[in-house]
Amino acid sequence: MKTITKTLITGITVLALTACGSSGGDGDSAQDQAIDKIANYAQNAGAAPTLQDYLDAGVTGITNLDAINDYVLGLTKEDVDTTQEIQAIADELGVEITANIPPIAKAEADLTNVTEGENVYFTSSLSTDTDGSIVSYKWQEGGTTLADVPSFDKSDFSVGTHTVTLTVTDNEDATDMDTLTITVTAPAQTCLELGEYGTVELANGQIWLDRNLGASAGGVGDYYQWGRTADGHEKLTADTTTVQATTLDPGHGDFINNPNWTTTDSVGTQRQEDWSTANDPRQVCPCGFIVPSYADAAAMGGVDYSTLNFPDSAEVSIRELDGSISLPYAELDGSISSRYAQPVFGWYATTDSLGHAFLVETARISEGITSASTGMNIRCIDASTSIAPQPIVPR
């Protein structure tokens, strides 16, 4: 590359070109406009010419835009008012002008098939720009921007297929895009094995567990708050707390002393779905079994259920909000009374609504409603023989 002074270049162009002035034309062409912009920049330090301006002016072979602009800035308008003059400067400077090469975007993720809640790491580290640099990154899903950095993590994709687009922009404002498809599936459902529980098939075709959840044969078993998982609160040894949970998974095993043990799902729709769906992650019954509806209890009839090994009437109880045990009956308002003349074999939680339960007596099944936080026994039914619960109606 030659080292020259501006005086030398001016001299060369004067000797080489016997006539200066406009390159001709009607003054409205893109070439004329580009030459005028370059000349104005030289004379008045106006807007700096871009690479495209030099190309429009008919100049070829420049890659170092800053070098030629720095040189032109010290000249006069007359020095650069033709294509030949500008080209001579470019040639003498020894810089080659070519069109900008756009960047190449390359989007990558460490995982493209994940379960819900699993983290995905996105990176653009293999994106390149051969003749400049990448100055911005944008990751989007549809019209939503996920990140504007080269790399990021995301773990809150919903179940389904997600198309993530990476857009990179170089220092000449050229862009390129690349896409990734992330497939998110629901976590594998887990359920409790039947284990020591047996089953009893009634004459009406229903199949029930042979005992209450958590009970030995004929025992009372555990006390579940309505719609809550088996997190330890159901055990008589559980501590109590007056603080409501803010989710359906409190994160502890305390028995919650509050009319509704959680502030979320106030109507109970989600909890009903959880308890009435076999193998749901929040289902308390063994694999293939669910918490029954009141319709399931009513269908047992007056004779069939005598074979289900209900606990002795002297043992049945419910767990009150404060964690204490009351024997043996709960009124509709949650209070305790002894108004039943027949032996009572237990109150059982259903999936029908907040605190909905059924009462098993010697010759009948009756229904009742108490607090969602009252501890109730549960007798599970085979989901394939269950009658759907009534939809929950806000109240």
C-alpha cells in the first residue's frame, strides 16, 4: 500500500484528469446523488458517506470505509465531484471497496426435547460476520422477545411446540436469522403402586380399595384436607399452622387450620380435576384409582358396601381445623353432633366440591359439606368403574 499525502493525491488527480466537475446526467440519478453527498462531506463535513454511497457513485474496490472517509474529509468539493476523482483516491490509498457481507446467524440449544419445567440453554456462539462484527442479538418466539443477549436460559416453556428465532445484526445493519424448534412434553405421570391394598368388586361392578388410605384393614386411616396431596399433613402426627398456603403444594406437611387451606383455586376446579384423574401427579390414590364422587358412593347401594371393611363405628372420626379429632359425625356446617341413630362408619371426602363428603351408615349413604380444610378419610375407587363427579359451581 502506498503512503501518500493529500497534496500528492490532488496532484495526481489534476494531472490524470483534465476536466473536473459533475459526471453528467440530469442530477437526479443515484450516482449523482451519491457523488454530491461525498463532495458535501469533503467541503462541509456533512453526513459521512456509507459504503453504499461509494458503490452508488461508481467506485469499486473499498473495504476500509473509515480510511477513505478520513481522507476525503480533508479535501475540497472540487477534489471529489466526479467518479474518476473518487476512484483515483481509492486506488492511491490502496483500499478495496466491496459490498458488505451479511452476518450468519446460528441458533443452538443444549436441549430441543424437554419436559415441562426443564431448563434450555440457548446460544449464538457459532454466529459469524466475516467482514465486520455482530452488534446485536434478538431471540423471539412469535412477536415476543425472549432475550437480547448472545446466550440465555429459559425453563418456563409451556407444553407444546415452540419456534424460537435468533436475529443477528452486524455493524453495517445487515441481518440474518436462524430458528430452533423446542418440543415440551408434560412430566411423566407418577402414581403410587397398589402395594398392600387389596380390592373389592361390588355387585354393581364398582371396584374399591379394601380399606381407607393409610389404614390397615378395617382401620380409620389418614385425614386429608380437600384436594391436597399426600405431603404428610394427613398423618395424625402432623403439626398444625394457621398460615394459608399460596399454591396447591404448600411445601410442608403441616395441617393448615383455615377454612380453605390455600388462597389459590378458590372455587376448587383444579383440585377436583387432580383428584378425579387417575395417575395425576397430585392424585392421592394408587395407580388407576381416584377419589370417588358422591355419585360413586350413592351407587354402592344398601347392601354392597358392607363388604368394604369400613372401620368400626366406635373408631370413625374427622380431623377438625385445629387438628383435633372429633367423634364421629360432622353436620353440614362442619359442627359435630350425635344425632344419627344408626352406627356410622365414617365420613369420606369426594371430588364433587370444596369440602363435599359422604357419610356411610348402616343402611344408607348420605352427603354433607364441611370445610375444605377438615381432615377426611378417603376410600379410593377404580377410575374405570367411577361415575363422573358433578361440575363445581362457584359458591
